[in-house]
Amino acid sequence: MPSRRDDRQHLVYEVVRRKGRGESQRAISRALGIARDTVKGILQQQEQRRAQGESAIERELSPPRAPRPSKLDEYEKDIDAALTLHENLTAIRLHEMLVARGFTGGYTIVREHLRQLHAERKPKVEVYEVVETPPGQQAQFDWSPYELEGGLKIQLWSCTLSWSRGRSFRAEENTKQTTVLNCLEQSFEDFGGVPHEGVTDSMPGVVNRWECKRPILNLRFVDFAAYYNLVMNIAPRRCGRYKGKVERPFWYAECNLLNGRRFYSVEQFREVLAWWTRERAMQRPHPVTKRPLWEMLAEERSYLQPLPARPYDTRDVVIRLVDTQGYVQHETNFYRVPDEHVGELVYLCVGPEKIEIFDRGVHRLAEHERLPNGAGVRAKGDAARRPRGRYDVTLLCERVAAWGPAAEEFAERLRTAKRYPGPELTHILGLQLTWSADDIAKAVEHALRYDAYDARAVERILEARFRPRSLAQQLAEGTRARIGEIMRDHPVVQRPLCSYETLRTGDACLPERTEESSDAEEEPTT
């Protein structure tokens, strides 16, 4: 059945055809049974089309209708204000509010208008392309926090191979850098190899900061990545789709692991997580090939880089001061050190199961099983425990005297001036955790000059005259100083600046002749 538009086109053609044969507008209107004004309008419209032209899309599509006035036009400001205050306002409630302001229309027009506003305010769907990488090329990893029964919080780790979608999950109580490295190692072991590229976001422990829209990676993580030959690719900030292959498993875990289950401890959650990963997550079909994920992982395993012969040592190394009881503190717990190291700085190599203690010469002093964090207990050691409240003042004075003659004199005078010098000397030695030993020695010398034999006086001098320096900075400065002493007899002579000009112009730059150089040239060689 022809449409009204088709009838219109036939009518226009007939009017133009008759006009072309010389018929008058009155004759055309009588023959076609239409008004003369209609004939006149058609002829004018055709003349305008021929004069201005038109595109094919304009010819095919009918012109938009002019908007009709609505009863809601005068209430637009009221509607915008109501939706700003109440985003989820229903049409029934909005109609009630408008009626109270004098609106006389019905509910239907309000409902349709509200539906149109919601459609206009709905955020646009972002169009993106799923990038598929070759097998063994890429793995994506990230954290997601969850809360179990009783307010127990856990961090769910997910690492996904981009080609096979092979997945590795872990449940941890923190997201420290050491935990990140441990989880990566375990994920590589689950996969049976190392991918060539890793993708994550600005995760603490991986990225220190951003400069000029570029991430600055953490040096320890850089060393870890170099050890495993892993090239890192950091996702742009606030762009979750960049690593969508690892974001999707979190949604799947929320719907199928956490949904409908209750967990009362981290250990219980880890047991269920291991079973669920093996029997559920890895049995899912691949989104492209529809094959099980475990089968795709087995195929991708041959494309991964081999694991190193020994895993990367992910243990934390921290510096602590041995207190007067012969203990070092870590995570609220205390670990025994031999008495001869009281007042010294020592290294703690902290692993998940044990803690090893080394002196500044990296000689092993003690080893302890690691106590649970927050326990606040003292580990038993081989050495006998020093009686609580007893200080070896002579040993503490020797530690302070190691900073120089002025420090030695200060320690002896403090020992004479104070009834209980042990806590004072211990406090001064503890300042090494915040201040450089050289600065402390200068502050002690300044206090000695004014007979201020008090630990708090030394600390005030440090705060007024010097800047705090971390132990890492102190160690770096000490290393530079030792290198300078070693190279004192073998100085590095700086090349003349003019020699760099030859790289640009090609002209040779001859250094000035000296007596030593001329003598060396005249000396015969054998």
C-alpha cells in the first residue's frame, strides 16, 4: 500500500508535469481536485529546490517537527531543582510536588517527561576495543578489598594471563610491597612461567609517583622485574578498562565466591578460595574460544618465560637499634640480640616465617621464628635475658665515644652528672634512627660547650640546626664517603669541556702542554 509520502510525490510530479504543458494553476486545481493555493505552494517549493539544491539525506528524511508547547514548560526550574536535591525522585512524588505549585496536568505527562530527562542525564556508554595479545605476552594484576563476617577485612589478589585468561587468586591481610612481590612469585609458579609483560595501575610499592604524566617506578620493584625479565606497563590513572582482563575476575568472584557464603576467618576464606579457583574459576569457558580456562592455560604455558632457578628474595630489610635489654623491636614484637651489640644499629631480614639479624658488617647475629604481628611478646633467644631495668652504662658510653673525642668526653661527663645515665645515653643512641651520626656528633659537641648534659638538649640542638635524614640516606652518604676515600689515590681526571666540541665540529682540541706531560713525551720507551 503506498504511503502518504508516495502520494505526495506523485501529486507534485503531476502538478509540475501539467504546468510544463502550459496549463494554468486554476486548470490544474480543477483537474486534480486540489486548491489553487496548494498548486501555487507546490510550484514555489519546486522552484526553491532547484535554486538552492538539497542533499540526499534531506530528501529522504522528513524535516523535524517544531516542538509543541507543554504544560510543564513553566515548571522546568522547579523540576531541575527537585532532581538536583533528590536524584532518584519518582514520577508520582514529582507530580505531587508540581500539583502543590499549581500544576493542572496529569500524571502521565510528568512520567514521560521524567523518563526523557533520565535518558538525557544517563552517562554515555564508553566505546572501547578489547585488545587480544599473543600467548605468553602479558599478565595483568591488581587488588580488591572485601569485608568478611565480624568486620574482618581482606585483600583479594588477582593475576590474569591476557591470552588464556588463566587466573591466580590470593587472599592477604595487607598490600605492602613485600606482599605484592610474594603474590607475583606465587602467581608465576601457578602459571608455570613468567609472562613478558606485566600490566597494573598506580599500585603502592610498584609506582612511587607520577611526573609529567609518566609513572616513576619503585626501585625495589624495578629490581624484582629485572630479575624475572618482566617489562612493566602502568595503566593511565582513572582508566580501569586499560586492565579490564583483571578487573572482570573480581566481579566474577563477588557474584560466585562471596555471594551466598559466609567466612569467619582468613584461613577459612583461603581454603575455599583455593577450591573455588581450581573447581570453578578455571573451569569457566574462554570468552573467545569457549574452551575451559585450564586447557587454554596449559597451551599458553609453553610460551611463558622459564622460572629462575631460585626465586627472588622478597624479604624486607629494616634497620633497628638494639635496646638496653638486648632486644630489637619489629611489628610490636621483640627479638633477642647478644648483649655486646646493645646500642648498635643492626639489620633485620624479615621473612614470612623467620627473622634473621645481622650487624653492620653483615655478620649473622641471631635467628628467630617470626611472631604474629601485634602479639607484643618477646622471642626467646639463646643468650640469657638481661635483668629488666639494668643498663650497661660502660657499653653505652663506648657506643657514644665512637663518634669522636668530644662525644667521648660528653658521655663521661653525662655519666657523672646524672644519677641514672643509662636512659639518657640510650635516648642519644636512638637518635640515629632519625638523624645522621655526623649531625649527632656535632650536636653533642655543641652541648658539651654549654655544659648541657641532657639527651633532650642534644635533640633540641639537632632540631634547631640540622635536618632529619633517613637511615637509607645516611647509608648512601656513608657509601659515597668510603668510595671517595678509596679513590683518593686514583682520582678521576675530568675531560676538558672543549673536547666535547669535536663531536659537533670535528676540530681537534689539544690540551695545554705541561712540564710533566713534556717530560713524559721525551722519556724513551722500552
